[in-house]
Amino acid sequence: MMEQFRTEYDELGSVDIPTEALYGIQTVRALQNFPLSGYRLPPVFIRSYAEVKLACVRTNCALGFLPAPIAQAIACACQEIIDGKLHEHIVVDAFQGGAGTSTNMNFNEVIAKRANELLKSTSSADTVHPLHHVNQHQSTNDTYPTALKVAVLHELKALEQPVADMQECLQRKETEYCNVLRLARTQLQDAVPITAGMTFGAWAEAVARDRWRLFKSRERIRQVNLGGTAVGTGLGAPRDYILRVCDELRQITGLKLSRSENLVDATQNLDSFVEVSGMLKACAVNLLKICSDIRLLSSGPTAGFAELRIPALQTGSTIMPGKVNPVIPEAVSQAALRIMSNDGLAGQVAALGNLELNQFMPLMAHSLLESLHLLRQGVSLLHTRCLADMSVNAERSRHHVVSSAALIRVLVPAIGYAEAEKIIQHAKQYNLSLAEAAEHSIGMPADTFTRLLSPECMRQLGYTDETYAAFRKRPQ
């Protein structure tokens, strides 16, 4: 069956459009002009833009600027998009010229077309126009950035629980393994003993800071420029509409939104988005650090550290039977790197705006929403597919502790650096453990050495007079 078309006209000529498409001529021209990335707008942005359009039509109707039947049809179309319908008709490329005008027109045309379908079903003769009705008292320059802020706020709210869940998982591991010794490494070389619980505790503290950052970042973007129209002066919009439309949007979204005190500033400057991006980068940095640590501590299992056991999720090699790779930390690391890269891009985008508008707003939207999505997915994956079922190999960890010459450092406060070096040399010369060498060379009982390596000693902050009391009592 051949596809059917309808013809639409504008000042540039005519365009044939598939009959079933709800979008119109402006959207088709955008499809022709911007076959760039193949990226579509994410669902959260589509829903958020529809929420903005719904706030505008409700405000215009309440103030008497739109007839009730037309306003109701537009509102119903917006609600359908918010509910997840009609998304297949939002088709413009995520990267586009015009600071997002093609996206705004895509929404205007789809909403108008769907509203007209709804009006016909009620036998009304009213016709909804994409600009005269759906875009009434609006500009791309205030609806697009407002929709982006709404989308970012929705995503930040959705991110809070996964981050909290991961922090709580790490805190449980901290308690579970508080008595398991492992060898700390600095510059990847043997350092001093700590507990495995301390390792999890340090990760948990980093994630706790991320929770605080993500919560505070919501404050940075809750002020929107809706009502500012083209450059923030509100030209073309009634004062009553400007004063009321943000309140309506706040009711629709359930978000703590407010109108910016300086709409001109809010229209042209994107530094608030950069600040949020920086918070996401900080979280990604911690995520990458944790993933790198997990990969190191689980390496082996024969020739590596093998102090952590991570879930075996899939075979790791097409040529080496039995090989299992740390696929979740590897995948999440890549997401973290992408987020960190997007932050650098966000800074460049904000800096390259000119005068009263930033023409690269679509790139900011894509990079920021991608980072939020990757961060939420990455945190959830690392928690549920790796951390939750990860365990500590206590035997291997303790083997590394007692086998390392680094243990002698616990004796330095009592016997001095030079004496400690002699014990190490004695151990090497006679192939003894450090505990045996300490007993032979300075008469230190083995149980005293063991006590100094207890988890309790590792957890206390520094040492006290009681810590080395046994040295004062040992025979000279």
C-alpha cells in the first residue's frame, strides 16, 4: 500500500507530509536541514516540554486569551504527551540550528494537529493553529530552557534514590567487614594494614557527599525564564500571563519552580546548567574511582589481588575458557568518563553564547540529559549488579597483610625506623615472618605483634600510651 501524503505551504514553498504524521511543514524542513546525529529527544524532555505547553495554555485560557474549546483540546493533547503518548511524532534531531526553534515548532505542530483531531470528534468547527494558539505568548527562547530545567529537575529527583541505595549498601558492607584486615596500598605499593570495612566506609562517604551535591544542585535551576519571550523582556506577552504562568507550571510539575528575578539574565546565561553539570561530574569522578578500585581489588583471581569477589555475570573470553571479567565496573567506568567529558562540553557551550541568547542550547540539553541518564543507570547497575553481591576474600586479604614487609611499620613508634629496618633484614636473611623476626631480634612475643595488627588497633585513631605498653614491659 502506497504511503499517502498531504501538502502544506509556508513562505518558502510547499512540502509533502505523510498523512499519518501529526507534525507539519516546519518539522519536515528541520528533518531536511538537520540530518546530523540521529539522536532523538529523550522521553523526559518530551514530557517536560509538554508540561510547559500545558502551563501556557491553561494560563492563557484562565485569562481569557483562548476560547475554552480550543484551550481544552490543546490541554488534552499536552496531557497525552505527558502520559507517554505521541512521542513518536517528536522527530527533530537533538542537534539543530535556531537555539531549539525546530523542537518548539515540532511540539506546536503535533499539539495543534492532535487538538484539531479532538475538536473534530466533538463536532466543533474551531481550528487550532500551531503559532496563534499553541505558541500563544511564548517564544522558543523561554519555553526551551524552561523545559530543559524541568527535565533536569525531574531527573535529579529520580537520581536521589539510586544514590541513596548505593550509599546504604556500602555502609552495610562497612559494618559487615569491619573486622577483616586488608593491606592498604599507596602508589599501588604495599602501605599499612586497614580493614576492608574502612574501604567500604570511604566509598560510602564519597557517595554521601554526592547525595548532598545532587540535592543542592536542584536549587541552582529552579528559577525559570518562562514568560520572558524572546530575550527576557516579556515583549508580546501580557503582564498577567507573565506573573501567573510559572505558578501554573509549578502546580503541573510538582516542582519548586519560580520565575527568575532577572528574565534577561535567565534567557541568555547558562552557567546554572554548568554548575549542575559540575555536580554530576563530581559524582562520576567518585563512581569511576570506586569502579577502578573494585577492578584492582578483584583482579586475578590467581595472579592478582583477589581480595574482592564480584558476581560472575558472563563469560569473559572467546578464546580463554573460564575467564570472567569485571564487566559492570568496566561499563560504569565508561559511563562516568562520558559524563566527565560532557561537563567540559557544557562549559564550552555556555561560554560560546552571544549577547541575548545562547544558540547552542540544544547541545547543552543533549549533553546534560545524557549525563543524568547515564549517572542514574550507572549508579543502579553498580549497586544492583555488583556491590550488592560482592564479598571480601578474608583469607586472601589477611595473607597479603601477614606476607608484607609493610607490617613492620606498626612497630616504628615503639622501636624506631632503624631498628625496624633491622627486623626486616633479619626476616629476609633467615626466611622468617616478621612476627618471628621481631621475636628473635628484640624478644617481642608473637601475641603482642598479633595484637598490634588487630582490627581494633586499625580502627582507633592513632596510638595511645596503652598501645605499646607491652614494649615497656618486655625484657631487655
